[in-house]
Amino acid sequence: MEFADGRFFCGMIRRPSHYMGLPNDWADDMLGGMIAEALGAGQGCDADDGVLDLVELAS
């Protein structure tokens, strides 16, 4: 897990080359997308429910 901008993110999705010990990061976009799809990131209980958006609009 990585923490940035007040939120936690999956490091294997954001920077897979770092966690896999690869020599460079040129494939991070492709690998991160594949890992996100395999994990189902953004679907089910991981999906944005809009509550934060409503709270931000109210303030």
C-alpha cells in the first residue's frame, strides 16, 4: 500500500516495477493495468460510491 494525497493506493498497480524488482519502469502502465484487472480494482467494494463527491460538493 502506498499513501499519497490523503488516500491509500495499491503499489503493485501504481508502480509494479518497483515492487517486482525490475530494472526500469517503462512497463508500469501495461503491468499496472493487467494487475488492476486481475484484482478487480475499481469494482465492487473498491468502487467509488459517490459519497465523497457529495460531501465535497456540500462544502
